[in-house]
Amino acid sequence: MATALAWIVLVLPLVSGVVLAGWPKEPPHAVTRLLGIGSILVAFGLSVAVFVGMLGNPADDRVFTSSAFEWIAIGGVSVDLSILVDPLSVLMMLIITGIGFLIHLYSAEYMEHDRDYRRFFASMNLFVFSMLLLVLAGNFFFLIVGWAFVGLASYLLIGFWYERPSAVAAAKKAFVINVIGDVGLVLAAFLVLRELGTLDYGQAFAEAGTLGADSGTVLAICLLLFVGAAAKSAQVPLHTWLPDAMEGPTPVSALIHAATMVTAGVYLIVRTHVFFDLSWLAGDIVAIVGAITLLMAATVALQQVDIKRVLAWSTVSQVGYMIMAVGLGAYASGMFMLMAHAFYKAALFLAAGIIIHALHDEQSLDRMGGLKKYLRVALFGMGTGALAMAGIPGFSGFFAKDDVLAAALNGGSIGVICWVIGMVGAFLTALYMFRLLFRAFFGPEPAGGYQPAPHPSRWWMSVPVVILGVLSIVGGWLQTPFGWTGMSEWLEPVIGQSTGLLEPTHGTEIVTIAVALVMALAGIGLAWWLFGADPERRIRLAQKAAGPRRVMREGWEFDRAYDDLFVDPSREVAEVMAARVEPAGPQGIITGTTALVRGAARVVSASQSGMVRAYAFWMVLGISLAGIVIALIVAGGG
């Protein structure tokens, strides 16, 4: 029953998306909502049914596979169209369809006046289908298919407003960087196929031990897998696409950058943890990259003025925590934070969308302030999300982030380094989130006030924000220090036998809670001193450390470096090829041949005078010459 329902969950968004995409013209909005939103709601209901049914089974009876048919068989290798339904994939199903439904519901109002209402929901449903295929795939082949479809769907959604050059450029940038990750994933799958003779998860994971611990082959497989994970999850140095992707509609930002696409890399590492358990070096590299990313992105978020770019860089930072956790072997902690992040980051993005919608597409914090009296729902969503992300006790982020950091403190020297970086990141997280909150809601209104006054959202947008805000408060109680271990127990059938499994101890939990709380409160206090108690103070201090602040504001100049290293040289080479090489080479051959044919044609055409006596003369001359030649041949033969 679980696999049957999972197949339906997978197919529903695809069918509804195809129907909407193929609709001959723009249908009534009610029809679009029924197909676009209703299908995701049904998929979520069925996902809950799968979860409840699986919850009633013992832990060793929660893994199911189902094959629709044999897709291809070549050289003794068979690839089936199959799905894997286990606690990990079910957790991702619940997040994708649950958060996806709330964002779809929100979009009903947010995109109501857009001319391409149908196209938007068709693209959103294609994206949900792609994510479901990615997490339900039973082998590397269909993992790659889902991975590629996610890239395609994100391209369509980021560039949804294609009349904006910036949106088109952002979509292309996201697509190109994600293709780099796709190449890494494909090469990893080829290595698995070459070494183990299969692409099936079950067989590959069972035979992984034959590769040998810490072997070069295992390291190569892990690093190639991580290339794919880093591109999708926006980790250094493949992170630059995500902030630019804010050019898409805000619901797209919430769906792609909060709950689904950017966490696909975390899912990939947990799914293939068997390989990472065999290579301590690969795990350390993953953890270090995650730590660097979380710290770097936090400093950049602190300098952003665009409200969506603040949240975008915070996403890069928060996913860095998850990548760091799974790199250290704290798989349950990483997935726990993935779930909590889906709640509070979706709440933050949708609350930001209410602000943008109410201010007629205004996104700059410099032109915001005093919104607490106008947009109470947005304040609730932004406030609960900020408190959760800062790690205030009782909120989901407190349990999730502290679980990650406590596990890191128990992870040897590399883990301790990651723990210190994570604590600095916790301070910066509280600082930049409450900077946003104080400036947007509690600071003075812009000069001259708002014209017209911000308008509150209707229930389509308000209800999802309230639900996500509540989940940001209570969603972390699934796994608590010294108490519930719900996430670890749920994922035990998937990661319970992992040789590299790392979990926090009571001692590390106590130390981590105390230090993290101090860091969070210090960040909030500094934010209040800079942006709340005296809003003019930030202006007076604006020239302090102007150089470093500019570098951080520009994302540590990664884009400029890539332009200098790759984009500009490629453009210059292309210009030289077009201006010099091509005219003298391939184009020159074509041009020369054309000129030769034209010259011959001119010579031949010159003989076509149109005069009968000329034609008769040449005919007689030709016959005479032919006769002379024949006579000479005959005379010579005699």
C-alpha cells in the first residue's frame, strides 16, 4: 500500500502540470487553482497516509521498493523505473508536498494579477514532481533524471518574468552552475556502475564495502557526489546562483530556496552515506566546505539591503550548517535541521512576500520601517522565523541548530573547529535577522510615509504564513536535548547501521546550549543597539570599515573573480575567433568557394549573348575542331 500511494503522489503533480501546460488558453483562475493547488493537497494527504502507515510498522519493516517495469537492460546491467519508499524519502515527501501546498495556496493571491497564472502553476507543479522523483528514485539513473528536471523547473521559475533581462540572466546562471553539479553526479554514477556493476541503490550500497575503506575510488565517488550536492545546495564555490535567483516571484523563492531544491544536496549525502562512511577525508572536506559557507554567507547577509537577498544569503548559510552536519556524520541532525529550516525559512520568505506585495514591489530595507502597525501577519511570520533561526529556546531552530553544533563538538578536532565556526555563525545569524526585523517593522517610516498605505493580505496569503509561523515554534519538539529523539529513531532504518554515525552527547548538548544562547542574545542585543534603540546610529557608523563592508556586500567578490577567470576570457576568445579566425578559416573556405563559383558563372554567362549568329558561329567552330581532332586520330592510327 505504501508504494502504491507513493506512485500516486509522484504522478499527481506531473499530470496536473501537464494538463495546465497543455491547456489551449488561459483557463479561469478557479480551474487553475483546482488543478494546481488541489493536486498538491491530495499528494500531501497521501504522503501523510504513507507516513502513518509506516509509523505503525516496526523499524525493520519500513523500507519498500516498487518497480513499474524494466526501463533498459544493456550489457548485463538492468535499470528499472523503480521507487524507494523508506523513512528518508517519506520525510522528504512530507516536506515537499506539505510546504509545497502552503506555498501554492499563498501563490493563489500573490500571482492573481499576473497574466501567466496558468504557466506559473504548471511550472510549480513540474518542480514538485521533479523533487518527488529525485527523492523517491530507487536508483542512480532516475536520481539523475529527477536532478536534471529540478534544474529545468528552477530555470523556468527563476526566469518566470522573462521580460526582465535580470531574471533571464539569473535563470541562465542558475542553470549553468547546476549543470556543473549534474556532471559531477553523472560521473559519480558512472564510477559506481564501473566498480559495482549496478545503479540500483540497494545493490550498490550492499556492495560498497568491496571498494575498500579510504580507497581512491571511494574518495572520487564521494567528491563527485559532493560536486552535485554543492551546486544544488549553493555551497562554496558553487553558491553564486542562489542570491541572483531572487529575481523569480517570491513564492518561487520560498519553494526552491527554503524547503526543497537547496536541501537536495543534504538529502543526496544522507542517501549515499554508505560511501561517505568509507572515506573520512571526503567527510571532512564536506564538513569544512559547509563551515566556510555558513560563515561567509552570514557576513554577506549582514550587508544586504534587499529583503529577499538577506534571506537568500541566510539560506546559503543555514544550508551550510546542514552540509557541515552530514559531512561529520551527524545525518539525523542534518535532516532535523533541514525540516526545521523548511518551516522557518518558508515563513520568512512568505512574510517578506506580504511586505513586497503590500508595498507594490518594494524590496529595499532603506524604504521600509514602521510596518508593525500595518502588516501584523507578516510581523508574526517574520518574528517567529527570526526567533527560530536565531536559536531562541523553544523555537524549532533552537533544537535543530543546537543538535547540529552539539554533534560537531563530539566530532574530533575537525568537529571542534566546525563548532567554533558554527557559534560565530549563530551570532551573525541573530544579528542579521534582527537587523531585518528591526529595520522593517520597528524603525521609522520612510520620509513622507507610505503612499498609499500598505494593505494587509487576504486569507490566501495569511493562512500559510500563520501555519508556518506556528510550525517554526513547535516544529523542533520532535527531537529535544535529554528527551525525545524522534528524528534519529525515525531515520534509524536508513542510517542506523552507519559506521560514521555521529550523535550529540549530554555533555556536548549542555555546553552547546549555553554558548549558543549567549551568542544568540548577543547578536539580538547588538542588532537592537545598532538598528532598534537608535535607528540613526547605523547611518553615523556607515563609514566605519567601508572597505571590508563593501567586499562583504559584493559577496566576497566571487562573481567578479568568476568574471575575470572564466567569463571575460571566454568572451574575448569568442570575439577574436569571430573577428579573425573564423573569417580566415571556416568562413574563408566557404567565402572563397562562393567567389570561385560566382566567377565561373560570370565567365559562362558572358558567352550567353542571345544572338543566333553567334551561337551558329560557335557551333560550326566546335564541329570543325571536333572533325580536325577525329581526322588526326584516324591519320595517326593508319
